[in-house]
Amino acid sequence: MAVPLSGATLAGATLTLDLVALKENYCLLAKTAAGAITAAAVKADAYGLGVARVAPALQAAGCRIFFVAHAAEGRLLRRVLPEAVIYVLHGLANSGISSCIEHDLRPVLNRLAEVDIWARDGGGRPAALHVDTGMNRLGLDDAEAAALLAAPERLAFDLAFVMSHLACADIPDHPLNQVQCERFAAYGAALRQALGRPDLPLSLANSAGILLGPTYHFDLVRPGIALYGGNPWSARPNPMAPVVTLEGSVLQVRDVTPPATVGYAATYAPARTARIATVDVGYADGYPRALGGGRVMAELAGVRVPIVGRISMDTLALDVSALPPGAVGPGTAVTLLGGAVALDQLAELSGFSSYELLTALSHRYNRVYKE
Ligand SMILES: *Cc1c(COP(=O)(O)O)cnc(C)c1O
């Protein structure tokens, strides 16, 4: 997965992925959803954290079922976890049937046409069915879902479970949650009856859906972001352990006296002489350019200092005037994410979601996995 130019020798900054915290988060979610099976969403390289290390850690914590978006992601994951059950959320649309069969991946069938293809050519292998209940993104629409209910024999394969996806789970009071939950329960019950399978498993909840309560758990839950330390519900304290820490280091320190300015477009013009530290992380490292401009803090020697001016491709600037002279120099470590700089806080300040922040983190870091 890593690009050739990554690694300790070339990277200045360090991304630490705490696999112990990851496993704790899995166990907390599994406990919260006790009675249901807890799977894991590891699409997009496990939300940017590195699926080759994340998936085995989750497996060690008890996870047996994994969700990826693309069959190509499933193919990589299959090499890492030969025994795991792997579902491909994008179904057969992009990958075709052969790569699913070849790598023992189970498609999540999103259209009736895919149901028919799998019934005809899937050799009876297991697959999941996705019905849309209000997200209007993927899954059978109402007409297709009704057609399938009228002709359940079209599911001529090992149907492993039926799923749907919540549009507003992170907004607990949103009325669509209950609407989707009721629609899904009704459809699940009808399909169970039509198939004569009263135990056909049902799955609705992502991370935020798990916190909505047991009504939403059904038989299988599919958390992603909460495993990686993200707050499932933005408006409440985060119950998850932080997993990701991003540390850069200072390259150079200088005093900037008015009317001098800092960085591209001269956007930071300190009112008094300011001490500016240039740090070796920029937007090419996945630290979004939108986080510049003095709204976001970094932590340096235990002190929170603002990120000022525009973020460059390979560097950003801190105003470290609050620190005693001599406290900051080349090599001083700077925490840009983790510790006092919480992922959710960064998300809130930046206007990016925690999902975007994590998946944007590049491979130009020295990646350290804490076991
Ligand atoms: C990404 C995804 C999940 C996981 O969602 P989180 O909000 O990260 O917990 C679950 N189900 C589906 C269908 C998804 O696409």
C-alpha cells in the first residue's frame, strides 16, 4: 500500500496508530451492541489508517466480518486475512462477478439485476442484500424491494443477511431515524416470512446507529469511524479512545516584526513581533489547507499554539510567541492531531468531517503502529 517514497528515512512527520485503542473501541462497540454481531467497516484503507495493520488487530479483538467499498480493496484484504468474511459494499457494479468469486468476496447486492446475476452465476455462494429505506444512495428502491418480495425465489443463493443504511444516525433526534428503522424492520419481517427464514439476519446500524439504542442493532452492526476514534455523535462527548496521533517537527524558527507577514498571500500579519515556527507538515501530507488562518491549534511542549497563515504543500506555520524564548527550535515535536488536539475538535473547527480528515492523511509519514 505504501508509496515508495514513504518511510522513516524520508518522512519527517510521524503518524501513530494505536492498535490497542482500536481494539478497545471494537470491544466497547461490541459490548454496546451485545446480542448482535459486530462487524467492521474497513473501506478506504481502513479510513486511511492502513488496512493491513488495522484488520488483523480487529480480528484479534474478535471481529470476523469486514466491509470494504470496492472489490479491489477486498482483494487486498483477502491477502491479509485469508479466513475473514469480506463484503463488498459496491456490489457487482464495478467489479463484476469474477473477482468476487476468485477472491472469496461476498457482494452486497444493490439492485435486482445484481440479485439475478448472482443467482445465475454465483454458484450459490453467499451474498448480502441492500434495501434502501430513505438514504437514496445504494440498495433496492421501493419498487424493486416490492418486486423481490413478490418473487422471493429470485434469491436463489445463500442470502447471508439483509441490510440498510441510516442517513441521519449522527443526529439522534432526526425523525428519519425512526422512519428508516420501522421501514427496515417491516421489510425484514416480510422477507423472512416470504423466504420461510425467521432467522434471516438483519443489519442497519453504523457507528452512530449503534448509539441510537438496541432497537437499531438487529443482528449485525457495521461500525467504522468509531473504531478509529471518531465521535459517532458530534454533539455529545466522545466515548471512543483516540487512535490517531500526528506529530510533525519544527524545521526553523524566526522572529517576524510588523509590517512583515508570514506565508503565501501574506495573510498573517502579526500586530507585534511574533516568533514563528515552520513545521514539516503541509497539505500534501493530508493536513487540509482549510485548517490554516489561526483558527486551529497545535500542541507544542504542552502549550496550545495557533496555526497561522496559509498552509503550504510541505509546511505550516505556528505562532509560538506564547512559549518562553529558547523553548522551540529545530526538531521540537509538534502534535497536530491527537492528545490535546482532538479529532472531533479539528473536524468542527475546519468544517471537514472526521471521516474526511482521517481518509486524507497521506502516506508521506513515518507510520508507527502501537501494539
Ligand atoms: C461506511 C459505512 C458504514 C460505517 O459507517 P460509520 O459511520 O463510519 O460507522 C456502515 N455501513 C455502510 C453501508 C457504510 O457505507
